[in-house]
Amino acid sequence: MKKVEGRYNRQEMLEGWNQEKLKQSTVLLAGVGALGSMVAVFLALVGVGKLILVDMDTIELSNLNRQLLFTESDIGKFKAKVAAEKLGEINPNVHVTARNESVISVPRKYYEQSDVIVDGLDSFEARRWLNSLCVSLNKPLVHGGMYGWYGNIQVIIPFVTPCLECQPLLPRERFQKSCTPPGKKREKVEVETPKFPAVSTITAVLSGIQAQDTLKILLNLSPLIDNYLFYDGMSQSFTTIKLERNPKCMICSDKYRLEGIEYAIDKQETIRELKDRLIATLGLSEPIRVIHKSKFIEDNTKIGEMELNSGELLFVYDKSLGKPLKLRAKIS
Ligand SMILES: [Zn+2]
């Protein structure tokens, strides 16, 4: 009689494989669109014990050219919820949690309990926020991005490899925004989510690599580090670029973590003007609040009016940062 093989028999033949380790692992998928939903499929197939799916979006007809987990009858439903149901059918041994909310509002405990976080996001701001959070929690982040026939992968092991802010490959949000003249009130502009060209075949290549690097981190099998991997689906080529950690990175450098960024501040400027300078010079997205000695400082306050001395710290909360920015004041 033919011996029945177990679900994981074939992968357990791989050198370095540890099925029990995968069963004990948790991966958070930040975004379950094209990349995230496919990475989730691969991780469910191999038997990663726990998957946490985070996505605030609902399924649209235009998603169906590249998102295998969703069908026309799912249109209008939450991506995370539907993906969780389908993944449960693909592998009932995997525990799947669906959070139908943005990556920013999901409780921190979900990130803290994860071994690896997978970036399947489509906005630069959310991506930078996630990078900052992963560094502050010391969690590996597997970043993936696509545009048309092209894609890129970067694995961030905090304080070991460069983070997304260490180098200029990540386009800064500020280049897409018009500047606000000093003193002018900022108006909130509703921006429609940009629409990018996207095709299932590129999604398949990129999500496969992202899932594979996630597995390698979980299994301690030397993931892609120090490198930025670029895939060109037209010429069918992979290019790796060696990246270095930036000793001045405001997210992950040791200097910054210990001392904060020294920043020249004029006595005559207001907090609002300081915020605008931070957007222009450090690429912040939208500073929400500035805290000095546990006190919130209003926008119209002049630096000279508050008791801020050189060498003291200001904490700036920004939409693109998962933890406040630490500024060491240099008053002039
Ligand atoms: Zn960095």
C-alpha cells in the first residue's frame, strides 16, 4: 500500500528546514493587497503558525487582475477579513487574525508579538511610519514594492542592515507636495490614492521573494541583507545594490538613538515655522505635535516664549514616524 505523505513532508526534506519553528512563528502582513495577500498565501501553505492581516481597504473590481484570494462576489468586503477566511481554507492549521483597520491604528501588541513584519503597503508615508516602528520595536521588516514591470525588495534587520531612511532610494513625500509659504495657514487637501500600473506576473515574482526572505529570517537561513534587490521584468534581470547604514540616520543610527538630532532653532520662530522647517529639511510628512518637558506646545508659541535651553530635548510626533523624533535644541 502506498504510504500517505504528510502535508509538510516535501518541504521538510529541505536542508535547514524546521517545521516546528515555523509553527511557533507569527508574521504580521501590513497590507493585504497584491503583494501582502500573496505573501500570506505562501506563508499559510508552508505552515507559519500565526498570521496577522492588517488592511483597512475593501475589495474593488480593479484588484482582481492580480489578487488571487479575492473574487467578484467579495467586492465591497474587507480585504483582511476575506483573506483570513480563504487562508483558513488553504491551511486550517494556521491561526489567522484579521484587522480591518490602518497599520497606524492597529494596537501595538500585534506588532510586538510578531517575529517578522511584511510591508505590502502602497503609500510612502505609511511605509516610512512602518519602518520607523519596526526599528523602534527591533523587528525585522521585509519591504517589497512594485511599479509596472519593475519591483524591489529590501530586508531591514534593525541596527544590522540599513533601514528605509538610511539611503535616498525611498522617494520622499515632500517632493510630491507643494510648499506652504511661511506664516500661511495649511489647508487640508484630499489626495486620491495614486493609481499605479500593476500586473499579476510581477506580483508573483515579488511576493515569492518576499515570502522566501520572511521564511529565511524565521528559519535563521541568511536572508538578503545589506542589499536592495531590484527586479526588471522586461529585461528579466535582478540587480542587487549594496547599501550601507547611514551613521546619521534619524531612525536607526546609534548616535541618534542616544543623543537625538542636534537642530538649530531660532528664538524668533514659532512652533509652526519650526514644523515647516522640519518638513523641508528632514523630510517629515506632517508634524502633529511638539512636546517639551511633557508639555504640548501650541503652533503659535514663539521659541523665545517657552523655557527651552540649548541641549534640551523636543519630541516631535509626525505622521510618517512610528515613534517621536528626538530633537536636541541648539538655540540661536
Ligand atoms: Zn536608518
